[in-house]
Amino acid sequence: MLISDRFPQLWHWGQRLFFLLPLLPTWGSVGILVVALVAIQKQWRELLKRPLIWGLMLLSLWLLLTAAMAEYPKPAWLGIANFIPFFLVFAGFNVLLETPSQLRRLAWLAVASAIPVAILGIGQIALGWTTPDALQPLLGWVLVEGGNPDGRLAAVFMYTNIAAAYLLVMLTFALGLWVEAYRWQRQQFWQWLGLTAVIILFAIAIALTSSRNAWAIALLVTAIYAVYLRWHWLLALGGVAAATVAGAAFAPSPIDRWLRIMVPRYFWGRLADQTYTRPVETLRTTQWEFTWNLIQQHPIFGWGLRNFTPLYQEQMEIWLGHPHNLPLMLSAEIGIPGMLLLLILVGGAIGRASVLLTVWPTLAPTPGTQQWQQDRLILLTFIAAFGAISLFNFLDVTLFDLRLNLLAWLLLAGIDGVSHYHRRLLFGTQLMR
């Protein structure tokens, strides 16, 4: 019997709080943590059977050890709050999320709750919308007129890059649900049409973030679904469009001038990094070189969580919250062993889910069953969404935003939870006894 069926209130509250998370982050995040803790209390014996949970417990001890040895202990101890509470959320929802139908439900809730976020962001840029002062304490976020930085959509988030990462995940969900509606639910025309409008809305919002990282990953996600549908024409069209924009930005003269007739400066100028003038200390290459030097000095235990900021400020005399690369940052702050442990744990979960996707069609109860194929698609959608936010973190860091960090761990919990529940497909029914 499914855990969500045994404890239906937990699952119902989890859905409501997940829906509230983008617009009411304080209420949503605290509530989700409470639901996770209750799930852990009810299923702790089951959780202790899962190697991934033991791995996260080991990683938690490693984080505590590195904090005790940090160059600046206070930010290191505070930095633990970006990890251990989220491990608890992962553990609770790892046992609560077991079926593809639950993942599909979360995808619909996520897309629905993201629609007002995108609309607010577009209104912020196009109409100068802002939040009334009286509502800011209740909401927990501020809609800055004109965006943050100015001219770039940030919506309900602190900074435009965080909004871009969030919208990227929502676009992935919307595309997955659109493909499902296109292939198997064509009789529900209005649902398909509504998803089409939502995808356009999210695409416009992502374009207005002016995030090159998000633009590139959005094209990659779209290519995944094009491959799934075998729409080779869309892959070719996307390749031509990407090459045209890249040529307008980087091709030698006079080719670049010809291409810039077709491509708006908004895109090729941003891609060529001609839109903004920035000090050398704020460039990613400068940050990465500094972080690499930190890794070489303390490769085992690192410098401590959140220690990049004071160390960088000491040398460069400028404040930066992170070095715009999560693997580099964690290697410098918790050491290479800690980073490798996290990579193994997360990579193992994604690897098991990917194997499940591979064998799913051949082990279906009835080959070609529509529901079975739809379930495979929604699992692929969650893997693609997690892959998108993971790739984003190679050029930025999203874990300092409560909602993005929580979203990433919930994605992973759903992926691993479904994989664990269907482990009989991977290893045979004997392992279920």
C-alpha cells in the first residue's frame, strides 16, 4: 500500500504547501518541512533501509566537521542551514513520493503557481509594477519596479538569475505536460491550448531575464522533447536559430553585420557580453580562478561554508555572495571529498532513474500501454527539470534562495522515490521479498 494512501493528509498538505511556495515562501517552506518531519517520524525504519539516506547523514557530519575547522566559523555554521534542513525535506518526501501520478500532480501544481510569477515579472518590466509596502512583510518578497538589476525580470525573486532558474524548471514541466497532452490527450483541446499559451508566457519571461545561461539550457530542454517526439525538423530549426544568434554575436565581419539585421541586439549583444560593462573582479573567470586557488590551498576540508565571500572581499575589496559555480564553490568550502560525496549521492539517484527509463518499455505489464508511456514521460520530465537546474549551477549558484533550493531537493526526492518504489523493474521481484 502506498504511503500517501496510508497517510492521505500528509500528501494533501504537501500538495497545498508546494503550490503556495513561490508566492508565500515562508509559509510554504516551513509547512513543507513540517510535512517532511512527520513523514520521517512515521517511516523512519523504511528510510534507514535506503543507502542514500545514510549517505546524506554522512555528508551532514562532514559539513559539521568542516564548519568546526572553518577560517570564518560563524558564516560556516550559518551555511549549514542551506543543507541539513533540506536533507530532511528530501528524506520525508522521498518516502511520500512513490508514483508517477504524484509527480504529474506536482508538475501541474508547479505550472499553475508559476503563471502569476511570470505575469508579475512581465508586468514588472513592461508596466513598472511593484508591491505595496503593506504587503511585503506578508509575502516575503518585493517586486522591484523595472527588475533587478534594472531592465531584467526578477519577478518575486531577489535577483534575475534566480528567477531565470525557477522559470527554466517551470518551462520544463510545462513542455512535458504539453507533450503528454499532444500525444495522448488530443481530445482535451483546451488543455493543450492552455499549455501552449503557458509555454509562450514562460518563454517570454525567460527571455526578459536576459540570462544567457537560461537561454542556452531552455534550448537544450526543448531539444530533449524534440528528440522524444522525433521532430527532427524542430531540432534543425533550433540549430539554425542558435547558429544565427551565435553568428551575430561572434562571427567575423562582415558576416556579423549581415546576421545582426535579422537578430535583435537584445540577444546578440547579451550573448557577446556587450550589454553591460563590469569590473574585472565581478567576471566569472576571475571568481573561478580565485576559487581554484582556494581549493589548491585546502583541498581536503576546505575553508568552510559561506567562506568564499569574506575571503574574496579581503583580496578583491568587493562583496560577492558566491563564485557562480556550485561544484567549484563546494570544493573550496567543504573540500573535494565533501563535494565528491554529494556528487556520488545525487549522481547515483539520477543514474538509477535513468536506468529505469531505459528498461521501462520492455518491463511494462502490457507493451505499449498508454498509461505506462505517460508515466515514463513524467519521470523523464522530472529528470530533465533537475538536469536543467543542475546545469544552471555550473554558471551560477541557486542554493542560497530558499525556494530554488527546496525545489531542487523536492525534484530529487520525487525522482529517487519513484525509482525506489519501482526497483523491482531494475532488479527483479526477488529483491522485493
